[in-house]
Amino acid sequence: MTDRQPPEDHPFSEFLREPASTSKPGAQPNSRRERRETHGSVQHTAKTPRRRRRALTGVIVTVVILGLLAGGGAFVYSTFEPQITAMLSPKSTDDYSGNGSGEVMVKIADGEFGDAIGVKLQEAGVVKNSDTFYSLLLKENPQPVFQTGTFKLAAKMSSKSALAALLDPANKVDYTVTIPEGTTASGIYQSLADVTGLSFDDFKAAGADFVSLGVPAEAPSVEGFLFPATYEFQPGQTAAEMLKTMVDRTYQALDAAGVAPDQRLYVLTLAGLIQSESGSKDDMYKVSRVFQNRIADGMNLQSDATVRYGAGGGEVDTTEAEREDASNPYNTYANAGLPVGPISNPGDDAIDAALHPAEGDWRYFVTVNLDTGETVFSVTQEEHDEAVQQYQANH
């Protein structure tokens, strides 16, 4: 095939034309090196305008594309301006306004942080968006410290109002109840009912199922296992949950005192008796010694408090018929040893007294003044009879 040269006026003739030889006419390159150098010089000369034209072409294309994008962007913005503005502007619609309405109870658990609290508030319908609430928290300086407990808030509150309400102690709702030492289970049920709004029967029914609360099956009842202390219960807790908290607190006290699990019922029975019969903390250790001396001597304890408890409560004094009623398992006149179970719920001091009685030979005691709690301790029956006469003279 014959080589064909493009016409002179072809637009690409400069790049398609055969490279001119630098040798003399009709001469051949005398070496490979000469051919490479000759060819290379021509290539180098030709590449310079090609690169410039390609760069110019790229700039033109870029400008055209940017122009198209600008035109398209203007079209898009003019068409969707409201939506774009809403996307780029602060999300004011992600928050309620004002203090809300109604009543919503929210419980803040121990260890919950701001983001978790925000989610909880959104799920409860208090705030509209948890992220908005959390963003507000991050702007606070110093950072808020939340109390644990249940708080009374409102539905559809602004994040700012919800935060202020959570930090206001007046909005914290809890059922605080103080149980004095020596209170019986029946008295505890009534105190809890008065504070929580649950009924006396709710607590009585929960206490009747005492094994499920953790009380040993050999115990006659929950009596003695409801530790006297101050408790803060939360709205929504059941009667059983509250009593279980008190039983657990009793075991905590017994463990701290070093009482073995198999001795819990015995110690609480003795401590409950000491708690009911003592007029003061100091007397507890003497009362404990009296009961333990009598048990060691094989003497009946002869406690009116145990007889009265088994008979259904009431006045301190007992009748002769009640003291002779051996069918009453709590009657320590007619039955030897400790009663069948605790007659009250003892505190730490009574438990300690049961474990560490005072040194002494007393076998008797009587409270001669019920108003002051003055108690006389006696070693002999004769001394005790004189103390009883003193009691009778005061009453």
C-alpha cells in the first residue's frame, strides 16, 4: 500500500504528516540511536501544542458543567426553596413550647445520663425530640446533676421547661415512710398504706405470702423481718416489692451483726421480745440478760407482751385466763422458752442486745413507770414483788 499524506488544509495534518528527517536528502539514518533521537525530537516538538489544546478543552468542559450545575441549582432552589430552607434552618419544629399540660410520671434511675434521660422523656411524651433535649443539656454550664427518683412532669413540654422541672426538687415524687423500732407488721402495713395510697389489705396480702419475700418457711409470719428504718418508695412499686425491700434490709442488718443464716429466726425472735419489753436502749442489754438467764435456768419467760401479741394486741396488761391459755403459741407464761416467732420488728440495738447481753444475775424486771419507761431489775422473787407493788401504785 502506498503511503498517503493528508491534504495540507486537513485540520489534523500537523499531527498526521510523516516526521521530516534531519538527514540529507536520500540519506538513511546511520544508526538506531540516530533514528531514535530523530524520532524523539519530532515527538517532543509535536506534544507541546497537544497538551495546551487538551488543557484548554478541559477548562471549557469544566466551565460548561459548572454552568449547567449553577443553572440546575438555581432551578432546584427556586422550585424547592421552602423545603431547603427548613432543612438548613434550626429545627424549631423539633420542640414543644411552654410548660405542657396534664401529668406524666418519669422515673430517673441511678446512673442514667442526659442522652438516656432525653430518650425516656420523648417516649413518655414529655418532650418532642430527645436530641433537642440533649443538645440543650450540652449547652448548660455547669452540667446539670439529676437526682434519682420519680418526677411529676407534664405532656408536651418544651425542652427548657422539662429540664427546669427535672432540676426542681419540688417535682420529685416519692413515698417516704419512717418505721419506728418495735412496730408490728400490722402497724407497718397501715403506715405504708397511709403514705403510698395502696390499701392496708394490699400489704396484708403481700405479707401473708412471706416465703416469696425471702422469709424462712419455718417462720410463722413476716413479723420481725420488716426492718424499721426510713424508706423512699417510688410510685408504681407494688406492696410486695416494698415489703421485699424491708426484708432485704433486715438481712443486711443481721449480716452486719454477724448472725449466721440458720440463727436469723432465733435472734429476731429474741430481739423482737427485747425491743417490745425495753424502756430504753440501756435497758435492752439488761432485759436480754434476764431472758437468757431464765432460759438457762429452765424458767418460763412470763412476758405479758408475748401473751398480748398472741391474743391479738390491745392493752399491756393481761388477764389470768389469757396467761393460762397454752393454745396461744406466743404465751410465755404457759409455754417454755421463746415464743414461736418475733412479736415485733427489732432494730439494730435490740439485735445487738440479743447477741451481747449485759452481765448480771437478774431474773425479773418490771416497768414501774409507763410514761418514762423506768424499769426495775431484780434478782429474787421478793425484790420483784416489791417492784410490782411500785408499778401498781403508779397505776
